[in-house]
Amino acid sequence: MRLLALPMTLILIAVLVYLLVVFTRGGGRAARREAGGAARWETDTVMENGWTLIVVRKVALGPAGPVELARQTVKAIRDDDPDWDELYRDGMVEARNRVSTLEIESS
């Protein structure tokens, strides 16, 4: 009987150490996932079909990279508009203000 006591004790200790390591690593992954997955609002510019769209979008970091959760178009400007520069600057100011407001509201 004493012959089996030592191997059983060693197996029990090994299992306890394994479980401790698994629980420690699992908690760290969950914390990183939660911290990395926090959604944030950001400004973006999309150019398509002769239009420049200034948008704000809510983005979270997913397992395969950033994931867009929501999008709001702030301003659409034709690419051939003679006042494109001024309209773009005004649109970006408005988009940054909207991001600030949305971040405050989501806190």
C-alpha cells in the first residue's frame, strides 16, 4: 500500500499544479479579451463612386482584427466639388465633435 501512496501523491500534486496553471492563464486571456474588445468611436473617410464620405464608426477589436459595430455618415462631398477642401475640413471638425459626444454618452 505504501508503494502506491507516493505515485498517487505525485499524480495529485501534478493535477493541482496543472489546474492552477489553466485557471491562471484563462483569467489572463479573459482580461485581455475584455480590454481589447472595448468598443470606441473613431472618424474615418471613405471614397466611393465619386463621393467622399466622412463617417464616424464604432469599432471593437475582434479575434480577426477590428470589427465595425456601427457607422454614421457625417457628410458626403462630391469629389469634383470646387469647395472640397473647405467642406472636408468642416466635415472632419463635425465628425470629431460627434465622436467626443458619443464617447461621453457611452461612458
